[in-house]
Amino acid sequence: MNVGLNLAVVGLVAAATVLVGFRGLGRRRTTEDVFVAARSVRPWWNASAIGGEYLSAASFLGVAGLIVLSGRDGLWYPVGYAAGFLMLLLFVAAPLRRSGAYTLPDFALVRFGSERAAKALGYAVLGVGWLYVLPQMHGASLTFSTVLGTPGWVGPLAVTAVVLASVLPGGMRSVTLVQAMQYWVKVAALAIPLFALLLAGGLGRAASAPGSLPEPSQSPLVTVSLLVALVFGTLGLPHVLVRFYTNPDGASARTTTVLVLALVCGFYLLPTALGFIAVSVGGLPPGTPADATVLLLPAHLLPGPTGVIIGAIVAGGAFAAFVSTSSGLCIALAGVIARRFFAGSVSGFRRGALIAALVPGALALLTSSSAIAGVIGSVFALTASTIAPVLLAGIWWRGASAAGAIAGMLTGAGVWLLCTGSTALGWGGGLGGLVQQPALLSVPAACLALVIFSRLRPDDEGRASAVLRRLHTP
């Protein structure tokens, strides 16, 4: 491991991130520029930017690590991560863009006409967003400790600093080019070691050892619950949804989603293949964290300068993964904070960005985590239990009401919190493992509460019909 080379590559990615952010800023800094990039982002750029922010630490580090740890069980994660975008394409992308909203709480205000529903959805977005940023910070801590030998606090501090430097100047307008660039940086950072290992015979060894994968250990019911969490969780990710507000119209939002499907599916082939190679060669030395597999595999299998150089490239890609996802979440959360608490102004957005970035950065210094993809899977279950039912019902069911939306979010979050707390206390072995992976419990509970309270306390149906016509009319 060459610490100097690793530091140089990570520094290069950080510098490029900040410079590209200023390059994409443009001359204007209006409210619409800062919040939604003046709704002028074309499908190809938007798709690349979504890929950049969606493919997080769980994708870059966690997928290969899960395959090493749990074999075939780990393969469901990339399947679920990618399949969620098909749901976005079919049910959410175009109607959400036609709502004319800047943030998810704005959508709730348009759809339900209720400040209480907007406020509840805003709190859900903040909770989900901050929980989602934490694994990015932990991934940065792991990466910096592994390839640079720094203390654990350096990684989160570096990510927070670069995120703020790219987000604060121009918000969505400045960060769009950054995230699009970082998608291709991440692809290159995994494709280069994969092809190098291919030339070295790594894939041949993987193909000749198919039985070396750990056998499935979770029940089919838990697998179904995981897929429910990942697919429906994708529907409610605030940093992904906010990018659809930047498209010029509903048709371009659909085109963006089709392109994202292709980009995301293509990306997931890379960490999956690297995980297979790691398993086929017997993994890394004992005591190595599974999430460090893609960081250390090149140097492990390609001794000499080649392995060192490729390892540094992977480290740079990992840093891009943390920064791109964290900056997307910072944008989404800053918009909510600014619209809720700072009158939706440009200066309010910047204050919101500071809060959005500094809170999880501070929390990361007080917590630790392993199995990054598994942690994010739990956050997806929360998103699937709170934001996704409200979004789907608000777009497709005329009878959905503000009271139903609030009840659904509270119920879903309550069931998720009960299950997560039980698991943390060691009581999570019941119900066939569903307490540990609770989406199959929490999502139906949220939907049922939404339906019941919508029936008990309906909104004005004429207003709802008018809003739905707006959402579904090209």
C-alpha cells in the first residue's frame, strides 16, 4: 500500500469535485437555480447525476463485502437496488415532475393542501436522509483508515468539507455536473481493477469455483422482505426524487429513469464480479473487514506497482461514492430545511445545507458501523414504510387524505422502530427473522393505516381530482 499515491488520487478526486462544482455554477444564483437547477437538466446528464448520487457506499463497498460474507444472500441487494428504478419509471417519475414541487413536503402541500402533512413528510425526509448519510461517513472512515492509515474521524471530516464546498456555491446547479462526473469516476474505479484481474485470470478462477460461495442462510420470507425494502425504499429516497424536479417536463423525467436503469444495472455488474473473484480466491487475510474487499483486492491479487496503482484508483472511486451520495442528500435535506424554516430563500438554502451536512458528520464521530450495505438496507426499510406509501397513494389514489398520510407515516415508522430496537437489544429472532428485516411488517402496516384514516377523515374529493388530473396529464 502506497499511502502517498492513495492520498494523491483521493486529493485529485476532491479537487476535481470542487472545480467541477464551480464550473457548473453559471452566472445566475436564483432560487430556481439553487433548488432545481432551473428545471433545465437534460435526461443524459440527469441520469448520470442520479447514478452518481444513488450508487453509494453500500454499492461501491458493501455489495462485494456482502457477497464475501453471505454469498447468494448478498446478491439480492444489487437486484433490489436496480429494480426500484423500474417502479420509479412506471409510477412516480413523470407525475412527480408535473407536480411543480421543489421538495417532497412541497408535493404533500400540493397534493393534500395540508401544512401538517407537509411538515410530517418533511420530518420523515430529514430522518431518512440523516440515517442514510451515516453509512457514507462510516464508509469514508473505513476507506481512509484502510488506504491512508488515518484516524477514523478524518474520513467523515473530509467528506463533509468537500460536500459543503460543492453544494454551498450554487446548490443543485453546481452539484449536477459533480454527480454526473462522479458516476463515471466510480465506474472507472471498479472497471479498471476488474479488467486487470480478468487479464490476470481472476475471472477464470471465479468461474471454476462456483461452489465456494457461502450457502444462503436467510429464509425466503426474509429475502422477500428485503426486496420489498429495497424496491419500495428506492421510491422514497429524497436525494433521488429531488432530481426529477430538475427535468424540463414529465417526458424527460421518464427518459431519465430509463437511462438510469441502464446505468445502474451496468454498474452493479462490477462490484458483483469483484465479490465473486474475492470468494473464488479464498477472500482476503483473516481479520480484514468484508467492506474493504474492493479496496484491498487489487493489491492482494496483483503484487507490485500494478496492484498499488489500481488500489489507489479504487480508493479515489470510493471517495467519489461517499461525496456524491452525501452531496445529493445534502441538497435534498437543505431544500426541505430552507422551505420549512428559512422561507425558501437562497441564503436559507445555504443555512440548510450547513445543517444538513454537519449533523450526520457529527453523528458519525459518535457511532460506528459494519456491514455497510446491510445498514443501508435497514434505512431503505424505513423509507419504504414512510415516504413511499404516501407518495404512491398521493399520486394514484384519489381517496388518499392528509390524515391518512400522517397516520401511514407514523405507523410505518413506529413498526420499523419497534423492530429495529428489538434487534439492537438482541430480541430480533422472532417471526421468522422478519423483526431483523421488517419491511414485510412495516410497509403493510403503513398502507393499512393510510387507507383506514383516509376513509375515516377524507379530504375534499373535488380538489384531489383536480390535482390528480394535473399530475397525470402530459
